[in-house]
Amino acid sequence: MQESIDSKKYFSGELLEWYERSKRDLPWRRQRDPYYIWVSEIMLQQTRVDTVIPYFQRFIERFPTIKDLAEAPEEDVLKCWEGLGYYSRARNLQAAARQVMERHGGVVPDNKAEVASLKGIGPYTTGAILSIAFNRPEPAVDGNVMRVLSRYFLIEEDIAKTGTRTLIEELAAGLIPRGRAADFNQALMELGALVCTPKSPQCLVCPVMAHCAARLEGVEEALPVKSKAKPPRPEYRLVALVEGDGEHAGRVLVRRRPAAGLLARMWELPHIPAAANAGEGAGLPDGPAMDRLAAALSEAGVAARPLEAFMDAEHTFSHIHWNLRVFRFREAAGELAAPGGIAAGPSGSLPGPGFGPGPGTDAAAKAVAEASAAYESGASANEAEEYRWIAPEDMEGLAFPNVFLRILKQYSPLWSLS
DNA sequence: AAGTCGGGGTT
DNA sequence: AACCCAGACTT
């Protein structure tokens, strides 16, 4: 037992000393404001420090206090989050700010149960806020910590399992030196981010290399053990980039996504599912696809004439891989968009697999119907999407996922300003 | 326990 | 181009 106490003291002591020398100067570390810690921890979920820094600065400028955040329109919060991804983090953060206003008068609670009950705050973030903001001896186990400890203590359990995280939490809790929770937890994560990296860890500069079990066994690169995620399923979609005419000249047609599900409440270019028959559709002309898009636009009350296939774009979510084919349209003001009756524009200008003209087989028809149903299921019943003609300057108030920002930017640099 | 939620990095 | 990284919530 004596040995394990000494071993703990060695690990924690060396780590704290290294952290004092090596810690990065980060915006949320310049003062110990629980609100700053909270916002930064939410942003840092699944997101690198370098990406977060400019978002954090802008967010705090725009919403300096919990009260400002609680009282802001949700669109403003979403716009501030544009490009960061996982947008439910932003909605949950604002919902939690409102909870803190109501329950605690705008002051972040320092009690574990109350912190953990706030929206968007799970086991990791609870520990991070309590330890970093209030120096409470709670573990904060993120991916960095699981990697560092699984190597140092040669833990070969699958870190994707719930039980392994619990095990590591207990281990981490026992390592916190009295009165040093804030620095120790940050040191552990900092080591994972800067030295004990997933690939090619920098063991030679590691402060605890001498007693790292994985290093001593030569298996540091093989840890942590983690079961692989399922690959994302491919989805094929036809996107309409509709240029306005007449009173809509200089504008583009956009719509807002349903309130729940993928990219909830974000703005986007209109799109519909294409046949998911990758490979089988190789070389098919784009004409029929444009006709189907025109018909869909017509159902939304927009008459548009197809111009050309404009570009292909891809976007990978954790569980879906979008293959998008974008078509340019011109609004045909006053005309009725007769589904299927519009002369097809140039065909086949973007060769490639996966963009069949639509349900050509039973299987393809089924795939399209399923994809369509999946999209609709995001909304409660048949919530009407909101369509809008926007000019470039309107982008300042509307949040778009990155994939549509890329398309608009390629369409014209005018649309690149955020 | 498995699936849903973005976006970017390294190799 | 292929592969890797990762918290909270829902089911």
C-alpha cells in the first residue's frame, strides 16, 4: 500500500510541476470565472482548442454574462455557433443559462447535483466545472484523460465501454492531490493534448515516462483500446441553388430545417433525396434529377427553371455521409412550375456514380422514400419549412452548416461573409 | 448498449 | 483517400 501512495505522489507531483511550466495561455484561463469555464468546456466537447479560441472570444463578447445569454434570441446564439457543429450544444447551453437564472439567480451553482442537472452538462462537464471553477476534488474524465491513464496504468479495457469510463473516473478521483483539483485535472488533459497524443506520443519529454506502464512494456501506441465506430451510411441528395428574378434579383432561395433532428433549426439550400443506388447510376444524365428538383420546388410554391449542374459537395457527419449534387436554377416569376414539364437543361455535365434520376427500381424508390421519411421525422408532424429569399447581407443573421457555406462561397465570393 | 448529433485533423 | 478524434442525450 505504501508503494501505491508513493506512486500516486510521484505521478501527481511530476504532472503538476510539468503543468506549471507548460500550460498554455488560453482565454478562459486568464481569470477563474465559472461562466467562462462552462462555455469553454461545452465548446471544447469534440472540438480542438485552436478551433474553439476565436469562437469563445466572439461568444463572450456577444454574451458577456449568463443573463445576456439567457435573454438573447436563440437565432443569435446559433449564429455565434455557426461552423462549430453539434448545434444542440448551443441550444442546451442557452437553456441551461435560463435554468441558472431561474434556479440560482444567474450564479453558477457549486454543488454537484445542481450542476449535473443543467441541460447539456454530463459527467465530464460536471467534473470540469466543479474542479476548474471551484477547485472541488471531482474527476473530469475526457478522452485525453482516458488515454493518459490507460497508458500509465496499462488499462486494456475498451474505453468505448461505459464501465471503463467509470473505472477510470474512480482512478482519477484517487489521484487528485489535496487542494489541487483545478490544476491537476487541467494538467492531466493538457498532457493528453500536448504530449500523450493518440499517435506518436512524445514520451521522451513526458514528465511521468519513467513509471509509465505502457511505455515500459513498449505498448504505448497500442493504447487505449477502443472498439471502432460504425462507418457512416452514404446518402445522396439533390440541392437547388435558385437565383431570384425580378423583385428577388440578387437573392437566393433558402429554407430553415425542422426544430428537431439533424442540424435542427439551421438554414440551408433546399434539397431532396436522390436514389441511393451508388454505382448503378453512373453516367446517367442530370436532366431527370433537375426535373424532380423543379417539381419539389414547385410544391414549395417556387417556380424555377433548371440551368445546369453546378458542383458536387460532400459532407461527413458522425453517422451519415452526404453526397450532394448542386443544380443552379433561375426563378421563373409568374410561371407555373409544371412538374416534369420543364425542358431539361444541359445533361450529364457532372459524371459520377450515385446520382440516379430517381426511383428507377423498387429498391431505389424504397431508399428515396425512407430518406424522405427520415428527413420529415425531424419535424413534429408536417411542420411547414420556412422558405426565404435572402441577399448576401442577410447571412449575418442566419446560421448555416459549413457544407452550405462552402457551396455559397463557391457560387460567389459575395456569399462568403459571415 | 447502441444510435444520434458536426467538423476538422493526421497520415 | 482513408482513417482518427470525441461528450451528451435519446432510445
